[in-house]
Amino acid sequence: MIKNSSKIFALILLLCSCTADQPGDAPLGESPAGAGLSMRGLAAVDATGTTPLATSVDVGFYVQALSAGDKTYYTDRNNVRGTYDTGSATWQPAAATPIWLNNRTANLAVYAPYDGSQTNATPGVLDLKAALRTSANDLSAGRFTANNQSMAVPGISVTLERLYARVVFTFIRYANYTDATTIDKIEWTGADLYRAATYNLFAGPADDAYTIGKTDANRNLAFTFSPGLSPGTDRTATDAARADLLLIPTGEDFTHDGTLTVTATTTSADYGAETKVMSVPLPKSLFAAGRKPAAGKQLNITVRLSLADIIIGNDDVVVTDWDGTGAEVNVESKLD
């Protein structure tokens, strides 16, 4: 009887020794002592500071794998959709795909707005591409650390930084250009422009997070408009003809001059509808030093259409923070 009691006592000790480090320390998604990830506040940077993320915007969560010795504390989780929960006033992963945090500190990232097509095979990597800007592809992201204690008040808050540079071309007509006109296509060619890149959410400094394939096949941009843009004579008008572009930030000065080519349709009483193709240089000096298209920066360029050519004149180029105002850059280019 004494021997049996000793065996039972030894077994209890063995069980205790095996489980002592387990609560909150098990692999991601398996810990009974884990806490479900939730975020109290998300904000995006703009020219005026930070603006709270709209609660209607879904986000994407990423978790970086963490192992030590023969133990796995977190596994890679990529693009887990998160929505705003009004009851807790937090963003949370969907109930079907929870993210559990244990007592080990995890590296996490979040971006907005959520994009279901972000399926890069490399963990923690977003695919970026130059495009016409919309509310759906204007991505911002931030990384943070958390564990199962992080959801306690005040909770987790992260400021998201914009991932793209923004360039806005505004097209206006000189007063003597009275023919009805639409801008149907623009092409921006140059060795320093790139169609696509990737962004590593867990990389170090922001500039090091971008990976760009600097090949000829990945250069030069072209965008079409349907219906075409109808330029007026006032660049400040709310309905002015604007090509609002998202560009891949390079973090470098431009090394070559570029060219902007505009394809327009003009309609006159004498000649009917005609297609005009006009080009204007975009010198590399325009994008030097503090004027390089950097993440979160906005470059506004006014393009003036005359009867014979297109012009980028003095005071027609303005560099700002996103959606803000800033110093003017005096650059003049004209097609002869």
C-alpha cells in the first residue's frame, strides 16, 4: 500500500513537472491560457497628423513564427482578415480564424484595407503594384509586439504608415483651347519607375522593407481612363481632370529623365473627332533630394494643354505630405 501511494505521488510530481511551463506557453492557437488578439485603436498617418481608421475598414493580420529549441511558440499566419467588433470596440480576427497569443512576445503586423488577393508565398510579405489610386488599394501598415497580457486596458494601438508614394497629375486647358477634349491614356516612361514590388512587414527600416525587381520588364507606367478625363481651365476645381497614381517608393533620387505622353481625343466642328498624342519631358531634377516619390509623400503636377503641345510650367509642381500643402518646386518643360 505504501509502495502504491509512492508511485501515485511520483506520478503526480511527474505530471506537474511536465505541465509547469505550459499555461500560456503552447503553440499558437493551442493554448488554453492564451488570449485572442484584439486591437483597441488603429490610426493612419496623413498631412495633419493621424486620423482614426474608419470602423468600416477591414484589416489584415500577420504573425511571425517564433521557435526556441524544440518548441514552437508561434507559427506564421498570413493575411488573417480582421473586422471591427462594436461590442468590444476593437478590431479582431474572424471567429473562424482566431489568433491566440501566449505568454511569449510575438511579432505581429497589421495592414489596411484588407485585400484577399494578398497571397504571397513568403510569410509576412505584401505585393505592391503601381496603379490608379482607389480606396481599396491605398495600403497602410504597421508592426507591433504583443502577448497574452497586451489586451489589458489600454490595449494595443498601432499607427499605420502609408506604403505608396502618390503622384497626382491635374490636366487643364488654356483658354484658347476650346475644342472638346478627353484624356484617354497617359504613359510615364523612365528608368526609375517600377510597376511592382514587395513589402516585408517585418523588415527593419522602412526603406529596407521594399524589394524591387529593377528590370526593363518592370519599368514604365501606363494608365487608361474610361470614360476619358475632361480637362477644364481651373486646376483647383473639385471636378478637375486628375490622374491620381500610387507609385512604388524607391527611396532614391531619379537617375534618368522621364517622359509623360498623353493620348487625347479632341472634337471640333471642322474636323470631328481626332486623336492627339503629345509628350512632355519630366526631368530627373524634379524628383531629386526631398522631392523623390517617397512613401507617404504626394507630388502634385499640373499639366497644361495648348493647341499645339502640353506644358509643365513654373509653379505647376507642388510637393506635399499626403493630402496636404507644401513648398512649390519651380520646373518648366515644354514640347517644341
